[in-house]
Amino acid sequence: MFIDPYGLWAWGDPLPQGVVDFSAGFGDTISFGATDWVRDEMGTNGAVNKCSSAYRGFG
């Protein structure tokens, strides 16, 4: 488990945008928007595409 035999992914590499959007939408849904507020306060909400189908699947 969790093995990358070719060494193609390293910690710190950016995640695919769909993963970011899906995770944010899921978190925003189960936290009733609290995670959206936290991202706003941290200044990291720009990384989430709230118009994507991955985000709207939950949001």
C-alpha cells in the first residue's frame, strides 16, 4: 500500500484540481460552510474552483 514504484510522485507535489475541489466541496457540506470560512481566513480559498462539477457534487 502507498507505494510509488516509479517514484513519480513526491510529497509536496500539487494534487490534481479535481481532488482539491471534491475534498473542499465535501468538507464544506459536512461542516455547514465552516471550512469555507477557514479557507477564506487563511487566504487559500483561491485554490478551490467552486464552479467545478467535482465541488458542486457536494456543495
